[in-house]
Amino acid sequence: MTDELPELGQGNAYYEVLGGGRFRSTIHAQGAWNAHEQHMAPASGLLADVLERHQPRTGMRMARLSYEILGLIPGGDFHIETTILRPGRTIELLQAVLVANGRTAIRATAWRMATSDTSAVAAIEDAPIPGPDDCKPYDGAAVWPGGFIRSLEMRVAEGHRPGAGKVWLRTAHPLTDQEDSGDLARLMGLVDTANGIAARVPPGPNSYAFPNLDLQIHMYRRPAGEWLGLDNAVSFGRDGIGLTSTVLHDLQGPFGRAEQILTLRQT
């Protein structure tokens, strides 16, 4: 694909719904690495939304979302195809693929699992983080370019440094121009930001690029609300591979974890 900018939607939402599984990204979904691509974060939120709407069943919820990034995610028009790979009474595996310019850019799978009352044994080991009201404003757009980063409100906790940090995010922009997406999709549309909130090295020339090839999300509780908290740690190996690991929070506390494998490239 060339560096020529695609036609983008002009509305307030991240995506325009065109019907029949077709969508158009807006400037708010613009990526940070290249101006002509989509950011993985809102794209993963849209895929989560499509998966959640696909043949929903009472008493079941998505507990794991796995995204494979198969290449640059072009801005502009694309479509999403959704199927059930493994039907089941208590466990189902769903798949959604985002297809743009004739190729699959993202493949997402989700385990949908039956829920039951396990409150008698409920417990978590992940520690809470300071809430957004106890954190300072953070200008992510001063570090990263692109329309998506500009669309976010960010707060940072004390102790933030290269390689580790605690950050809260929210957005005033709806996921689609239908404005009917739920909290889960909205929050999943922020998770991929984790790879940039405490970068070990600054992005840009004479440094390193560190794009993630995947995004794996596990949720032991269904999240709610508009704020997403990221308790984040970034590791760089010695052979060109890194890992971003994040405990995910809403205002009620921790609800899951995310992992992103990174390819490290000198710029």
C-alpha cells in the first residue's frame, strides 16, 4: 500500500457503519506508526463488538479475546466476516476477520463461556491501582502521532517511567456512528494502547520501532464503565523480540490481563 491517505469518514465516531458487515474508519481511528493505517485499539474494539452481537446467548459471556495482526490495517473501507468455529452448549469459539483491500488484516477469536454463581470462592491476586481522580493528566499525543491517540483522555499515576506505568484512559467518541456499543466493546477498544503508554524507548527516528503482532485478553470479570486502567510492564529481549504485559482495570478494580508480543526494529 502507498502512503497516499485513504478516504476516511468525517464523523465523531471511530467508524461509520455502511451495512452488510461493511465499515469505514474515520480520522479518530488513525494509527500511530503510519498515517494511512488504522490503530489496532479501535479496530479490536469493533471486532469485539461484532463478536458480542453474533448469535448472543443468555448466560454466556466472552472470557478470552485473541487477536492476530496479519499486517498493516488500512484506513478507509473494510468488511468483517463472523463465524462460530466451535459451537457448544457451555463453551463456544467464535471468529471474526477484518478484510481490507482484499486481504485479512486482523483475525480475532473469542471463547464464549457459560457463567454460574461462584461468589463463594471468588478471589483475585491482581492489586488495584490509584483511580483516575488520584492521577495527573497525561498528554499521549506529545509522544505519539495519529488521530486515535488525540481522541483519548489520559491520566497517569505516580512512578510512571520508561518500561512501566499505571495509566487510565477514556474517550468521548462512540465506537460507531450508531452509538449503540456496550461497555465491553468500548473498553476493548482501548486495550491495545497498552503497548505505548510506558515505552522503553521513544518512538521515531534513530530509535526502535516495537509494533505488536498480537493482542491476547483474558477476563475473569466482565468490565463496565468508561474508564480503562492499565498497569503496564514492557520487556525487551536480546534477540529482537519484546513483550508488553498489562493488568486491566475498571473503576471496580482489576478484571483481567493483556499480553502483546513485540517485534523490535531499529529506525
